[in-house]
Amino acid sequence: MTLASGTQLGRYEVRSKIGAGGMGEVYLAQDTKLDRKVALKILPAGLAANQDRMRRFVQEAKAASALNHPNIITIYEIDETESGHLLATEFIDGATLRERIRKASIKPGEVLDVAAQIASALSAAHAAGIVHR
């Protein structure tokens, strides 16, 4: 279910779709209360209908929201709206690592720095009992 630009989900106004994956679709949205851009992940109905998966999702979101690390996005909230369950996070503008690799725009010297940042973020998550999947 792709949401149209301008769709209102609680305090968030959808601007555009920016991605999709196994855990749902991700949209750029505007937080109308705090006047900031956010990334909204809308969970598919199948995931939300499974109580065990929803419990784990909420538990993981709570644990991740307690993390404070420069290489881990900030989770603002989880909510349920008329369009389903959503996860609102910090929006970071720019190319993904995958996009940079595909376009060969990542220089060999940057690879080690990126790997160190990834390792640092994973270490912080693991120390908090969170395992990245």
C-alpha cells in the first residue's frame, strides 16, 4: 500500500516514498508538531497482525530508542494510526552505502572509515543487548 504525498498519519504528513523492505515501506514525512523531517516506516498489515512479532518489534524499538550513538538513527516514536503501525525516526539525507558502492563514488580510503563506523554502531547495539538482523 503506497501512501500518497500529503497523506496525514497522526502528526506526520507524508511527503514521498523513499524505500521499501521486508519490514515495510519507508516515507519521508514532516512532523507537523515539531516542524522537522522524519523517516516513517509503515509496517505491513501481516506483521502488525502477528502479536508475537509486534511484541518483539515494540520491545526492539524501545531498546533501540535508548541508544545514543552517532552512527545509529534516533527513534522518535512508535504509534498506531488509521493506516497501520508506524515507526518515526530521524531522517538522514544522502546516499546509502549501497548506492555509493553501486555508483563507485566511495573511495578506497573511505572504506576503512565506513567499516569502523559500522563496527562501532554494532558494538554499541550489542552492548545494549540488541542484535542487528
